[in-house]
Amino acid sequence: MTGALDNQTFRTAIVPAAGLGTRFLPATKAVPKELLPVVDTPGIEIVANEAAHAGAKRLVIVTSPGKESVVNYFRPAPELEENLERKGKTDLLEKVRRGPGLLDVEVAIQEQALGLGHAVAQAEANLTEEDTAVAVLLPDDLVLPIGVLERMAAVRARYGGSVLCAFDIPKEQISPYGVFDVTDTDDADVKRVHGMVEKPKPEDAPSTYAAAGRYLLDRAIFDALRRIKPGAGGELQLTDAVALLIEEGHPVHIVVHRGGRHDLGNPGGFLRAAVDFALDHPDYGPPLRTWLAERIENEGR
């Protein structure tokens, strides 16, 4: 794992954040969904921290016109920092500086919402010749604990090509997901991918391994994105570009992540993430746990 990072398997992470957050209206009329706080930290910072932890030096946020505040979150705030420093609020000062200190942040604009593949394609102009692979992290997905990107980097260092994250889902619950058609390797949690089926019936699913929102993609993905055809609604799907690479013999593997996940893309999932993170917080956790126990007990009366 360390060797993969030393070889700088990837330096740039792409975070598609151009969506309108319609499931969070009316809050997202004024505040982008990616800046809604999980306890006291926006989801976009949690994802950026994951990328930095895995060795990324640069974050390209793909956003839509009018959502510049998502990128501005990672800019220094000199007046606020000076005010906190003057008042001796060093803990808050550290929190304010944490996001901007993670990695270099750039912006790419997606003028029209034409799918995840189209969003990722907008970041190509931000890349350099050194970017032989890029990580893509979907900000709606919190993959816990962090560390899967390092494992994915190690798999790319061994096999080349592209590496995706997957969860092992009970077959009866598999229908909402994109499901991988795979064969085994000598590592039980690393599989070679031969194809993918979107939202299959349980009896038609080729495996129980479902796609999660983490990708480590060879630079060839951008050429594939230029060659695939739009699907429903004129959207370019990232999975179609991956499927094209597989057809052409490009190696694609999955790393099966045995941890947990939270979906920040809907209010119910967001609330679960907030409670989960709050319970682990040294200040908020104990009183919240007591209150939750009392609340659930009273619910049954």
C-alpha cells in the first residue's frame, strides 16, 4: 500500500458537485447541498479529507454556475481567522483553516447537467501530463472508515487499469444498484470486472457486488467518454465509459470494501450520517446517546 502511494498512483481527485440538491429543498435554495454540515463539518470537506489522506495533492470540484461557494469554502478567510486568533479561539481557528489546508482546490464548470460522465469530462482540462490516473469521489457517498482509496491505488499499482469500489450487498437488496460481473483473483476482496448490470432483479444479478461512489480511473477514461453515446435524457454515464474500456481489454478491478457507508444525497441518509458522526464526537456523543435512548423508550409508550 505504501509503495503505491510512493509511486504517486494518482495526484488529482475529482469531485462532481454540480447537482441542484432538489431533495433538500428549500434549504438548497441558498446553501449548496455539499456545504450542509455533518455535525459541524460540510460533507465536501469530509470527502476532500479522504482524498488528501490517500495522497491526492489537488482537488478539482466540478460545479455548476452559481455554486461557487462550494469552491470558496476551501479558500482562506483572513478576516475571520484574524478575529479568532485575536480572541484566542485556537480550536475554532484550527477548524477554519483545516479545509483550505488539505490540498490545492480548483474548479471546473459544468454548464448543463448532462450526467456523471459529462461532469467528470469537464475536469480533463485541469489535468497535467503527470495525471495518468485520477480519483473520482462522489460527495453524496461517505465510505467509512477512510482507506479504500489507498487499497484501490495498491490494486492499480499491481494490475494497472482502473479500479472501482464495491460493497457486498445481500442479493435480495441488490436491485437499486449497479452490479458487477466479476471473477476472482488471489485476493478475496479484489475481483476482475467483466461487465456491469444496472439495477437488475435479484435473480438476474451477476454477483452481489454493487458499485459505490469511489473510482480510480486510468486517463483513458476521458477518451472513452468522448466516444460513448448519450443515454436517457441525453446524459453521458461514467459506467458506460468504463464498460467501453472493458470491451476493449482495459483491465478493470473492484476492491470490496467491508466497512460502512452513508448516503448524503437524501435527507434520511444525511440524518443517519449526522447521528453516526455525532455519537462518535467526544462532546456531543454522550448526551446525544442518552437523549436518543430516552426518546426511543418514550416512543413505545
